[in-house]
Amino acid sequence: MTKKLRLGIAGLGTVGVGLVNLLDARHEHLLRITGKSIVIQAVSARYKSKNRGIDISSIKWFDDPIALARNDEIDIFIELIGGDEGVARDSIMAALKSGKHVITANKALIAKHGNEMAALAEERNVALLFEASVAGGIPIINALREILLGNSINRIYGILNGTCNYILTKMQEERLPFWEVLKQAQDFGYAESDPTFDIGGHDTAHKLAILSSLAFGTEVTSNKIHIEGIQSITPEDIEAADALGYKIKLLGIAVKTKSGLEQRVHPTMISKNSSIAEVSGVTNCVAIDSEFAGNLTFVGPGAGADATASAVMSDIGNVARGFFSAPFLMPSRSLISDSKTKSSQHLSSYYVRLAIHDRPGAMAAIATRMAEQNVSLESIVQRRPQYQSPGKISTINSEENSHAYAVLVTYETSEKAMRDAMEAIEEDGVIAHPPQIIKIEHLH
């Protein structure tokens, strides 16, 4: 007699519906692979009567996801509710305490409470799996858990937010202002009505925290990550980057240094010739620099019903076959509580855009302040270019033509030196606006 694996799904939004459809379409295939009949035993969602385009009339309904999580008729509790607190957290904790396997796509929850949940899962000898929490359909978590098990990882980085990548891609292609492209992204459903979480870099930080824990054996936490968003990026920056041979991407980067684990999220200039520069639109990308496997790059859809449901399904398959271990690869008691490295210690080349008052000696004063902090300049470009934007003409200084436009590119220096130099330049009153500063990274 074929053994059943009974699922309880909490949350029937886009991903939940996608999972129901996937399980229906691939039931026989999954049975042959796992030897188990994978069935949806029960579901829970906010509104029972909502038309979701799927038939759930024969499936047991729970108004309360916590009651579903505790129900003895399910083997795996699948949380697709979202949010880092409240019912999402409470239902997962209830499932783990009840001895149920748990699968979730909730990166914010794992980034905030993953250590606590992992310890409980290990104590109860059940799975806590979250492949769908990072980069949608890209199997990056399974790669870190299994394929790269024997490797020492030096650096992991990537494009982890499709909304930001879409916005920066459209700004590059059409030279449109940030807020105009954001409105397009919202109209197309690529951005939320409140996009702060995405464009501010916080979504990327949550995903980076999870990847860092798996790659470097540290406790998962996002409050040790230096975060910058993309709101300040302008068509001027896009144009300057293009002229210098770069593209701008929002990257999450984690790297081992002598002083600890450095984790940061920020807009980054990368060479047009790098593989990651070619990743456009809502696509995600994760790159790994490892000791034995070398440099690996994974590219694929970072969100969407099918891609995310596929990731959830891979976790279900692993539970069905008994393929699971400690949630963060090593026992939670062995995870390192890594201290936050100071972003001021980070060494990088920098792009700096300045709106300079058109007066004698202004550039000399800027060069002096840079020299005082031992910041060496690789190039200086000073001009008032114009370029055509669809339906209008835009000047590089967006207010008046009384400001010269200068782009500085530095040799490698510390972030502290850069910030100190820029603070002194602002105090001198030679620039009209706060400087735009973007790190330059040399990536494969």
C-alpha cells in the first residue's frame, strides 16, 4: 500500500495557488520519484469564499492556521502567509512543537527567527526547509547544503531582488528617472504599492543573511548587514556608469575578511563585461567563489508563482525522501555568533558625483580634501552634458545650469576615508548637494 505524505498549506495567495496546481499536475511523477502519494490534506487562508481558480472543495479547511499547524492529520506544515511576526511565526512554532516538518518561503521570518526555529526543529528531529525564501526558482540553498558541502566559500554575492533589478535595467535602457520607472514597476505588478522594503535594500538583506549563514556557518541575522537602497540613483549616474564601462546593480555581498564576516547591500558599479552585469529585468543571480568548485553563477527567476512553487516542491520532495538535516547545515549550537565588521573598514574603489558651484578654486579645494584623507583619484571628468530622454531633454545638473558636474573615480581606499573627505568637502560649501557615492566592485 502506497504511503501518503499529508500537507497542510497555510496561505493561498499566488504561491499557494501555484503549489496546488503543481502538485495536481505532477502527482504521478512525484509518486514515482518519492514512493509516496503527496496529498493536500488541509488548507488555511484569510477568506474561504475567495475565487482562486482552483478547486479546494474536497480539502479540509481551517480558519486558524495555528490550529492547522497542530493538526494530527498533516505531516508537513507549509507556511506561505508572510510577515516576520504574528500568525506566520506562531503557526511555524506550533507545527515544530507538534513534531511536524515545516517548509516556508518566508525570508523575513527566517532572517529574524531562524536561529530559534532551527534549534527547535533539531530538538524535535523534524525538517525546517526554506529553499523558496531566497531567489525564487534558483536552487541556491540546496546547492549550499549539498553540492558545495566540501567547499570553503570565500564570497557569495548576487542580485537578490527582482524589483530593484527591473528598475535599474529600465533606467539603463531608457534613461528615465527612478520614480518614473518605479511607477511602471508598480503598474506591471513588479513592485508593491509600498515599495520601501524592496527599494531600500531590506529584502535583499534578509536573503543575504540566510545565504551567509549557510555559506559561512554563522547565526542568521540581518541586523549586522550594512544596507543602502537605490532611491538616490539618477539617470546621471546611469549615464556616467555607461561612459566608464560599468552598469549599476543592487548587490548583496558577503565575504570573509581577516576581521570577520563582511555583509553589505548597496548599489554597485560592475564591469559591463562581468557575467552578472548581463542579468536584467526581474531575473535574480547568485554567484559563489569557492575553494574547490571555483566560481559558480546561478541565474533564474527570483519570484513568481511557478518558480517559487517549484522551490517549495523541492523541499517537499526532500522530506518525502528523508533528505534533511540541520536547517543551517550544521547544528544550531555550532553556528558562530559573528561580530559585525565595520563598513568603514571596507576597501573599494568609488564613483563620486558632485554638483560643484561654478567658482574659481572649487575643484582645487575638492582635490585638497581628498588628498588629506589619502584618497587617490584615478580620473576626473567635469562637464555639462545633455542627453535625450523620451519626450524631453534633461541636463546633467537637474536644477540650474549654474553648477558644474564632476565625476570622480578613486583608486582603492577605505570607506571611512571617503566619508571623511566628503564631509569636509560639504563643510567647505563648494558643492550644491550631498555627493552621490557608489562602490565599484570587480566581479567575475
